[in-house]
Amino acid sequence: MKKLVIGFVLVGCTNNEPQYVTCAPMGPSATDKCSIEADGASALADQQGSLHVPVKPDTDWRAAERDRRMELQMEVDPSVVVPIYRLEHYDLSVEWTVTNLDSAPGTFYVDLNGANEEVGYDPSLIDLDPTSDEDPPAPPLSGAVPIEIPANGTIDGTFREDQLLEAAIDLEQMTRGGYNPFRATLTISKNDEAFAPLAGGAEIPRIAWRQLVRVDIVFRPDHHMRLDFQLRVRPHYDDIIHDKGLNAPADEIVVYDPPDYVYTP
Amino acid sequence: MMRGGCAVAILLAAHSAEARPASTGFFAEGGLGAVAFLPPDSGNAAIGPALDLRIGRDLASWLSFGIFLSASNHEATVPPPPQDQWFQLYRGGADLRIGGLSDHFAFFVEGGAGVAMMSTNVLEKVMTLEPGERFSISFHAGGGIEYQLENRHYAFGLAAAAFYAPQFDNLKGIDARLYLRYTYGGG
């Protein structure tokens, strides 16, 4: 009986319960947009939405978790920077719902991009071959799958945790490893323990890989449709994710909008 | 008030009838059941299975004090997204139970207070929860019936209680359970 009660209490105290993050227009990340209404003629800017992960500044973490970064930095090659927000800290997934507002069936794409604490990824800014007009557009970190939807229909979908994990790693491979975006996104790296930069230098171990701190969604419908999405964050450490999400006071979360990745062929 | 007086009178009358021997003393109960939210929250969370554990002490043959833990699992049926997400409602607290035994059956009413906790903020979307809110005080009241086995230590019971969590936007629900009770002690 005693074991049962202890088990029951422990179940209630697990710290990796998911937290659902939606836009908070009055919060410190007021420009986030998690509802996109577009059609086939919409400009790219009108097809994009973003949502930040409500990460706390590391100064608000427990000392043990803050010190862990220093300990990890001592373990890796001095040329490798151990980031603040790492893969070990939390898992992300994105839940989305598309509503066809048109009386005709249609097709849409939901693409996922994002940013870590150092760099963002916007494939529309990347020219893979400046010498050619026929080079393919750079791929998104995830998505790019056509999905059919009936007239006035609704379809739900998810970018799963393993897809967001892969996306975070792909962004690292591009920005720290110098990988071509196609190579990074078309290879499965989520079980890798390290990768070596193409330009040479020390291997970057998994423990030093950055986690995404912002998720960007591009919604490309061929008819008038609306996409609503939200983040599902599953923290593995206390004190990394703010309980109030993006409604937290401005000085209690960090809203990262780093410069976008510049591809050099 | 009138209704409460009648209930006590019935219980006392029942207690005075010929009753099967039953232990009184420390007791433990384990139950399985279901929790359903009442409107307006019934549209945002489906009815879910529940597990209840309770330990306590009979202060008299007709009065007992107990502490309880309860966990229930619910599918969030909020407008998507999210879709197909589940959350758990944990409740714990203390209560008093008044009852009496008549023949094979015991009847009781109970009421108490405690704390309720939501495992996630999925109901934040429908404003059942405020940002960052996970805990509420909770109150509950209900009643039940127990069937006393020939072994004086054991009884099966069926109980139902309504609960109220004011910090969760006045969340109200019903907890119904079937349970097995073991009482350690003499008759």
C-alpha cells in the first residue's frame, strides 16, 4: 500500500508533462502569429507564422543546471561552443489544423522552419546556386508534402517530436557543419552522436547541439484556407520553460530572433 | 438543512438495525471508477477512468476520517489544435464520512476539501486555466453504499461525489467509483 501511494505521488510530480504554447498578443512575443489565412495568390509574408518557445534566461535556472553547461564545455573540444538551450532540455512538436474556407477541394503545404539561439533558417533567402536560374529552391526543415483537403473540410496534423529534433539537428549541420541544405534535410541524423564540420575542425558532439527556440510555419494553400497551430513543449528539466508560456513577464523569458542563416555554396 | 437532517436520521435508524459484523478502526480503500466534468467544462474534456486510494480511521462506528488521492485521465476535447491530447487530474485531500450499517449494507455521506492539480495546461485554451495555473483548492461531497462481506474486514462499495475547484474557473465534476475496503481492527 505504501509503495502504491508513493508511486501515485511520484506520477503526479513528473516534470516532463507537456506544455501547450499559443500566441500571446499582450506578451513579450507579441508579433508571433499562429493563425494564417491565405490563398493561392497570397504573398509569402502573409503565408508565414512564428511561435517562440518560452525559454527562461539561464540566470533564472537552478545553479546545478547552469553549472552543467560549464561542465560540458570542459568536456568538449575548446573550439566547440556548448549552447545554452540544448537538445537535452526539451522536446518540441507542432500541432496544426487547416480549415478549407472555400467551397472547392484544394491542396496545401505546411512547411516547418525555425531558429535556434544563434541562427534562423528561412529557405526563401537561400540561393543554392547563384550562377543558375534553374537551381531548386532550398528545402524547408520539415514538411513540403502536398495534402488534399475537401471543400469546407478540416484536417489536423502534427510535426512530431522526432521531426522537430531532426529539424534542429539539420539546422546545426547547415550552420556549424557547412552542409548543403538538401544533404542536411534528406539524411536522418536524429540518432547520431556527433558530426564533423565539412571545413574541418573538431567533431561537434550531440550534447553541444542547439535546440530550436523559435518555430516558423509556412502555409501554402491553393484555395482560401486557414491554418492554426500551436507548440507542444515537453521539458526535461525544471526551470527551462516558463509555466506561463508566452504570457510570462518580459524579463522572465528570452525571445530569440537571431539573424538568418546565409548559405555559402 | 431539512434534507441533511433526514439523511442523518435515516443513517442512525439504519445503524440501529440488525447489522452484519464489521470491523472499525484503520481502513484502506482502493477503487476504480470514472470522472466526468459538468457543464460548461464537459465539452472540453471527455469522461475518463479514475483511480482512487483512501486511508483513514473510524473515529466511531458511524463516523470516520480519511485522506484520499485520486487520479483521472481525460481526453481534451478543446477546439483543435491540439487534437487527441490527454491530461490527468489529480486530487488529494481529507474528508469526514458519516454512516451506518443495516444488515449487509452500509450507507454513508461524506464531504471534504483538498487540492486539485492538472497535469498540463491544455485547458488554458478554453480559459479553464489561467496561464501558469496548475493547482486549485477543491471541495467535494457525496455518498455511497457498501456491501459488508461475511469477513468483517472487507466490504465492497459504490460511491459518487461531486467536486468543485474554484481556481479552475469553477470547474465542477462527478467522481463515481467502485471500491474494495479493508478495515484493520475489531468489531
